[in-house]
Amino acid sequence: MTNDREFDVIVWGASGFTGRLVAEYLNRQYGLNSDAPNNVKWAMAGRNAGKLGEVAESIGAGEAPLITAEAGNAKSLGEMARRAKAIVTTVGPYQLYGEPLVAACAAAGTDYVDLSGEPPFMRRMIDTYQDQAAASGARIVHSCGFDSIPFDLGVYYVQKLAREKFGRPASEVKGRVLAVKGGASGGTVASMLATMERIGDPFVRKVMRDPYSLAPDENAARPRQPGGNKPHYDADAKKWVAPFIMAPINTRNVHRSNMLMDYAYGGRFRYSEMMAAPNGPAAYAMAGGMGGFAGALAKPPSRVLLKKTVLPKPGEGPSKAQREAGFYKVLFIARDESGETVSAVVKGDRDPGYGSTSKLIAEAALCLAFDISHEETPGGVSTPAAAMGDKLITRLQEKAGLTFEPAE
């Protein structure tokens, strides 16, 4: 449907810190020269052409096409969307700035990937644009960074191992973050702040309380999900575990994947995510820290302070050395109803919030643009696992420094 587009990928928000990293990755990995191997036709977009030009020069992509488009200008977004097979957007918080571009892509039949960790925004996009995207062929895929690609695809991968071992999907999967160096991005914190500022809205409260809020299916079973808010010793992981800050996002995406794949994990599938701790006292300390952070987010004066002290200023983030020194490792344990288990490990070779995320979202866009036909994945609001599955896993292992392996 979009084979005749001028560009394969447009990076919107390329003058911001994360957008710049995405553009830098595309230039390094694929180049701009039409004779270069693995050539990709890509462009940089944002609201300020001067800043885009400065970024293009600084990353060695001075010949990159530059496109001006603003969130408040629907015409400019529509024109941009019609020029691309897929658009990467790093312009968040998405509940503040995201909908106009989703609308433009849904209308134009253009694939869309973002870094949204904002379930209320994502549910609104499902309710508002699912039918239009299905009609136009646009694949709208949220959460294409650290939240939630390693987790969504990690469950997808370990369930493949479960089917090979048990002959059927596992009834429960546990995701356990074993190690991580490098924190969440400023955009993630900004998204959390924006969500908490709207927590008085009954719709937002309902979405954040319901683990199935992104999988609206009135006819489906809704088994009670494992609690993820109390430290405990996990005998399967052989680790003490504590709450994981990204679980409210990732778990909802995993349940949506299951629904979109016709309940490939089973109709009574259960999923939980926790963070590994070295011992019991550390697990309780981590839980206390999480509780304190959540409490701060809930109070308007604390949110103002967090904005001033926690969020990076525009254009700021960790250094290249810090990004390259980062990593993460996540264990997935699939348990059959008989009690047997099979496990897998997903690893990333950069800090999760920036170094890895910039590669993940770029390759997700390219996977939609080049690897996934509309017969395989029709238009609609999807997830990384449901939309791209094995083909995205292959791309990420070949290009983006991720590994998916059975656990020893």
C-alpha cells in the first residue's frame, strides 16, 4: 500500500536527544548514499529546520532530507505522513503531543512506531483509530523501545520454547529483570509525570488499574493476574524480587499481544514482571524506593520538583560512553499447568533508556517498512510481538545488539 512512498522511514523529533540517536543510528548502519549496502531512504523531521540541519551536520548526515512538521499543524503532519512508508516518533509525552501524528498516519495508511509507555494514551488510540487504521492499512505500533520490545518479544520467544517442549503454550510466564545498567529515559519519567497529572480522570484510573486495559475483549476470560507489588523469594528464578517500574506498561502490552494473536498464549494466560534483588533486605529497600517514587508522583508539589531536578533539559542525556557501558538482562520463565518449566534470556548491549531504545525503534520501523506484508499484519493498532514477531527478533539480533536464547 505504501511501496511508492518517497521515504522508507522518517524520524520525527530528530532534533531531540533520543530522535538524534535514532537518526545517528540510521546514518551509521544504513548511510545516505544510494549505492551503499543496505541502503534505506530516510529523512529527519521536526518543527525547526535550523535545528534539524545542525543535528544532521553533527552526526555526519549533512545530506539528509529535512522535513518541517509540527504537532499543532495537522496539514504539515498529513503531508509528512504521505511521504513515508513508516514514521518513527520520539516526540512525547504522547498523551500531550502524540495523537495528531497517529491521526495523520491512520488516514494516510502509513506505519507508525513510538516509544509510548502511556497506557491511557494507547487505549485512546485503540478506541479512536483502530477502525480507520484497519481500513487504510496503517500499522500503529506503540511501545517500541525498552518498554516494551524486550518484554513483549521475550514472552513471545519463551512461549515458542514452551510449545516445542510441552506441545502447547505455557499457562504462566514470569519476567524477571536480572541486571540493568543505565536508567529509564527522561521521556519515560515525563510520561509517568504526565499520566499522574491526569490520574483524577476516571478513564485514566480505570486503565491504570486494569491489567487488560489494552486488550478490550468482552468475550474473553479474565483470570486474576499475579501481584507484582510485594517483595518475595522467587523459587523459579532463585532470586529475591521486588516491583519493577515498567511492569504496568509491559504487562498490558503482553496481554494485548495475546489477544491480537488469537490467544496464542491461552485464554487464561497469567504474566508478571519483577526486578531481581541480591537478597531480601535489598528487595524490601527497592520496594520502598519504588513506593516513595510513586508517592512523589502522586503529589503535585513533588511532581513539580521532579520536573526541575530529574528530567533532562531539552537535548540532554547520558554521554556516549555511558550509553555504551549500559546493558540489561531479562529472564523469562514459562510454567506449564503440570508444573514443568522452560526459560529464556533476553540481553541488550546498551543502556536501556537511550542506547538500546534508539536501535530498537529504528529497526521496528524498518521491519514494518521492509519485512512485514499487509497480508501478514494488516492495519490496526498493534504491538511489537503481534505485528512483527519472529522477523523483528531476527532484525534485532542481527542489527541491534539483542540476543534471545534458551536459558542454561
